[in-house]
Amino acid sequence: MGKEVSVNRESLLGSVKPSKAIVKLAIPATVALLAKAVYNIVDTAYIGMLNSEAALAAVGVTLPLLLIFVSIENIFAAGAAVLAGRQLGANDKEGADTTVSTVIGISVVIGALLCVSGMIFMEPLLRMFGASEAVMPQAKEYAFWMFIAAIANIPAQSLNCAARAESSVKITTVAVVTGAVLNIILDPIFMFSWGLDLGVAGASIATTISQFVTLAILLWYYLSGRSVIKLKLKAVRPTKSFFKTVIAIGVPSAIIQICLAVATSMTNMAAKSLPDSDLIIAAYGVVQRLILIGCYLVMGFMQGYQPVASYAFGAKNEERFHDSARFAMKASLLLSAIVAVIYIVLSKPLILLFNRNPAVVEYGAKLLISQVALYPAFGLCYMMTITFQTIGASKFGVFLSAIRQGIFYLPFILILPKFLGIRGIYFAQPAADILTVVVCLLSYKAMKRIASENMNETGTLKEKRVG
């Protein structure tokens, strides 16, 4: 039975038409990521029912912490997914076992370190991310349980990526959806007066419990022997070369989240100097959580693309790799365009789901439109970042992952609000997106060339320069 499942999964990765294989893997992966987004959306929606702009702003200033956690998860988890996918494509199952077992071990240690360091530096971090004195007490209540949750969600993300590498995406869907549904049920019980009446802290506690349940489901799947890749204590080998390889692959995905965290923090700081600062920060916090849904749609699709591309790359199947890349490019642009249209058309109704203060709704609607006006730039840039990761050109992948929310956005958000006020915040993202599209289009031919060169090489995969 185990061999038959393994053969079916390898057939999906190596033989089924790339577009069909990608869609088949992407649907459950996207559902799982959207369920993950529910954690943040549901918390924000329920907190909006407390009718407190300070509470909403408190959750808004914790968003950079969440994004930092995701970026740290992705360094090892995304790196392991690509490397294990290559190893399976090259028929090196023992190597895949070692990769995943080692990454899970590292994730457990990182989760514990994040929890402890977060507790120690909580207040300075929240202040750096824009928390005012009025917002700080509730922000600390929410952040405390976020740090506890790191113990669970860092290893859980690594297990998710391991499942993705072997195309076992159904279990990730079950695990994450179960956690999300549990979160929806527990939030009001912990938050409101008819339940435990814990307010903002209750929302964070409910999320933490749900994430531990998700981890438990994933651990059960791997430890019960149902997976193709096996977790083995003796396979944990955190060597210097392993760290170097996995980090080189995983850093581009992590940098996207780090740049988003820094961009969010800088936007909060820019808003802090404007009239209605707490209202703007509350509105921006809602907008960023809505944007996460759009991000997860594109990222979920890429989670279907990446194992197919990695497997084809590892098997040196050039035609299949390029077919996969072309389909992924078209689909990522289409998905991001659909997200942009929906958010622009429904901007005010979407903000009203979280807060009915007219000023918050007005700021939020305009901020949402500005964030997605040129959203296909994100789809294009993310697809190319993932592809550069896969083909062994991780240095250029790092550059691409940093341009949209980092290299291009940060100068605009630092300068424009000083001269244009709130309009400067509105214009910063579209300006960065225009430059992002230009760079990505100029890099596309290099991406195809490097992929072909690396697949035609024998021996160890070499880092390639773009030029």
C-alpha cells in the first residue's frame, strides 16, 4: 500500500501534464493557506466587535511580528521543500529523509528560542512597530500568546512543506482547516463577556490552542508511517553544508516576509506622525490582513507549482520544467489580477466587516485600493522568486524577493508621507510595483537561460549569476 501511494505521488510529480499536476496540488495547498489566513481574519473580525479602535490598532502593530515568524519559518521550511523535491526527483529518498528530519529538529529549537526571546524583548519590539501608549497594554496581551504559539507553528510549517515536497497536500489541508475551524469556535468563547471575557488576549489564546492542534495532526501523520518521506532521529544531521544549502534556497521566501514586516512597521511609523494616527494604523492593520488573503492565494498556487518544478529540475526534464514555469507565470498573473479587481470593487464593504467607524472605513478603503492597484506585480515577482530558488540561482532570488516591499517600497514610504501626508502612503505601493514589474520583465530571459544551463550540467548544482 505504501509503495503504491509513493508511485502515484511520483507519477503526479513526474508524468501527469504539468498544468494538471500543478492545479491538483495547488487547490488543497491554497485551501490550507486560506484556512491559515482565517486565524488572522477571524481574530481581527471578532476584535472589531469589541468596538475599540485601540484594540484593533493593537492587533495591527503585532502584524510585523507575525510576518517575522513566517519569514523565519520559511528560511528552513521552503528550503527543505525545494531540496527534498529535487532529491525525490533524483530518486534520492534517503537524502529527502535526512533533509526533512534535520529541518524539523531545527524548527523545534527555533520555535523555543523565538518564544523566549520574544517574551524578553516584547515591549521594545511593539514600540518599534508603532504601538502608542494607549495601544501598548492590549498589544502586549495579544503578542504574549503569539510567542507561545511559535513553539507549535514553526515545526508545523516545516512539516507542511515536507508534505508539499512529496505531494501529500491533503494532510496539510486537514490539519490547517481543523485548526482554523477550532479557532473560529474558540475565539468568541475566550473573548466575550458571556464566555471567559478575556478580550484581546482571548483571541490570541484561541489561536495558540488551534495551532498546537494543527501541529499534533501533522505529527500524527508523519509518526504513523503514512508519509513517503520518513522522520528519523538518526537522520538528523545539521552539518555546515546542509545549513548553507537549505538557507541559500529558503532565504528568498523568508525575505519576502521580512520586507513585508519592515514595510508594515515603516508604514505604521509614517502614519504615527499624521493626524488620526491610531485610526490610520487600525485601518492599515485590517488592510494588511485582507492583503494576506491575496498573498496566500498566489502562494498556495506556487505551492502547487514548486514541487512539480523541483521534481522536473531534479530529474533534468527540461521540457517539463519550462512547461510548468510558463503555466505558473500565466496563472499567477491572472490570480493576482482577480484579487485586485475584487478588492477594488468591494473595498468599503470589506473594511466594514471589521469596523464601522466612518474614518477607519474611509482610510481603510483607500489604503486597500492603493495596495492592490498594481497587484499583478506581486504575482509576477513571487513566481520568479520561487523559480530562481528552484533552479539554483538563489542569490538573484534573494534580490527579487527584496525589491517590491523592500528596496523599492521603503524609500517611497519614508519620503512621500513627509511631503504628501496620507496621500504619500497611498502612492508608495503603486510606485514600488511599477519598478518591480520592470525588473522582473528584464530578468525573465535570464531565468530561462539559467534553468537550461543548470539542468544540462552534471555533478553538483552551481550557483549561477544573472547577466
